[in-house]
Amino acid sequence: EGGSGLIITGNVMVDEHLEGPGNVICRSTTPSAIWREWAEASKTCRKGSQERPVAIVQLSHPGRQSPPSVSLRRPVAPSNVPFRLPGVGIQLFRSPRTLTTEEVKALPTKFANAAALAVAAGFDGVQIHAAHGYLLSQFLSPHTNRRSDSYGGSAANRRRLLLEILAAIRIAVGTRRVLSVKVNCADFRVGGLEQPEALELMTELKKASVDLVEISGGTYETMAMMTQSSQEGYFVEFSRTVRERVPNLPVMAVGGFKSLSGCVKALKEGECDVVGLCRALCLQPDLPSRWFQGEDLPSASKTVRITVPVFGALLIPGLGYYYHQRQMQRIGYGKAVELQCPTVRMLLLVVPRKLLWEPRRLSTTSCCLWVAALATGLLVVARAVKQ
């Protein structure tokens, strides 16, 4: 009802490897009642209009970015390359196991089955998440893909899996359904995917009859997609280049769009064909509708700034993610959004519960007890060191 023309769900897993607490998993090709209800809710008409938005499901596999708090399975990846945060040295995920060639060849069928499920439930199509350091992004990156078979080595080999998945999905859902891809313009790290190779990928995506490409950037190691920059449209320079070099390939720009004027500028100046809003809609899901009614108001997310005394590069992106996710949950429960991030409460209660207790549905009391035990343990260690 908020006025968005295109709605893309949060990432849905194609098998039992999870990216985070509460992930939806595609387990069959027969949609359940809740899947059909989800599709119907996603295509509700805007107030005062008979036009329904287009709604598609984002399909993903986390690869090595699968935390142990949500899955005891060892993560899998193109190659056994551990995840580490630059400058911090913290390894947030277990070292991954290298996928066998047979396992890689089975992935297109998993994605195709998931796409068929989404369409059968009533969605208009799917988007394949090949950005942000998830499995398909790992295959595209020279840093994380060090394979010696037909899925590693050259750029053509590293994008082979993505193109095979797109071909399998087209067969599964037909040509009348939306097929979108989300990809990085760059990984923003030494040895990762860089823009010249990303441009080559755009040409291949056009050949694969992709309907819309969403341009993003970064991974969990280099979170270019989660900055607090005041700029609107972090990746518009690359999206403009794609439109110039690969004509007739529809491009969506994302990253920090907060105002009507910023969205209009990106469209009028040829930087993209579609503007994507994310954090803005987490706080004001009716923002597009209000813009249509003539209110040139900025998103409330423009006023939210998160500050922490130490480890800002590590904590701020994560806190920003959990803060906006929390606001969606509050709206779903009929509560008002918080226009100030409760940083201390998020660090001590919300994030630990999200990572450790929510998957197991334990109580806030249990979370508080865990925090108290952790604090006690730290005090004991500190006193021992001091002595």
C-alpha cells in the first residue's frame, strides 16, 4: 500500500545453509498457504489506485557468510578462503569447505526449483543475489574463487555458475516472468571483483535476457553498501556507465536514496532506469505514496546517525543493519519507529538475542542472563590480569 512500483523480498535461501536468523528456505516446489499469503500481501494496491506493484523474490545462498549462531553446518564456498575483517582480524564465520564440482553443478537446479516455487505462490519473478559477498558473489571474485576446474580461473569460468543458474531459471519460469540479478560494481578490496570485469559481466547478463540488474557493491569484509554517507546513490557512476556501454539493459541504482529530488535527479540525468529504496522504506514504508501526493519530505533515515566509541568500522554497519531491521519489526507489530538508535541496548540485548537466542526462540530473560554472565566473566578475567 506504500506506493512502491517494485517490491523485492529479503533474501530467501535455496537450501539449508542460512545467512541469518529467521531466513525463509525453499524446501519444495509446492507453495504453502503462507507463501501464497506472502505473495498476495506483497502485491497489495496502493491506496487510491487499482495498480498492483510487481513483486519478486530474492534468491540467495550465503556461501562462507553463514554464521554458526544460525547453522551448525560448516559453510561452503568456491574455495577454502577464510573470512576476516580488514584491520580487525576477527573471523566471524567458520572456515568454509570447498564445494565439489558435482555440488556446484547441482546449484542451478536448486535455484530453478526455488524460482518455480516463488512463481507458483503468486510472485511475478525472482532476483538472484550475486552481490555482497554471498556465494555467487564469491564465485565471481578472484579473491574467493581459486578453483582449478571449469568454474574458476578466468573471468568467463568464474561467471559460468551464475549464467547457468539464469538459464535454468528461464526454463523453469518461462519468459513472461521477471528475472533480475543483483551484482557488485566492485568488491572494494585488493584481489576482488573490479569494475572492468563487472562491466564485462553486464554484457553477458544482457545476452542472458535479464530484465533488470541491480547495482550494489562491497562484501561483509568491506561494507560499501552500509555506509553513513550523506550522498544519495553510492553506485550511480557505475550504473550510468552500464547504461552507456550496454544499452537496453535496464539498471536499478541503490545506496542511500532518501529524497524525492535525489531520486528524480538520478532518473533525469540518465544514471539509472529504476531507483531502489531500502533503509528509507524500513522507517517509512509509505514514503513513495506520500511523494506521489506531493509531499517532498526526506526519509526519516536521513536523520538517524549511529555513533560508537570504538571499532566503528566493525560495529556501525552491523548496528545500522539491525536498527533498520528492528524498525520493520516494530511497524509490523503496530509500534512507532525509533528515530534514535538505542546503541547501548542494541549492543547488549538486541544483537546478542538476534544472533544467539532468536534462532532458538529463547526469551529476553535468557538473553539478560547471558549478558550478565558475560560481564561477570570479563570482570573476573580483568581482575586476574591486573593481579
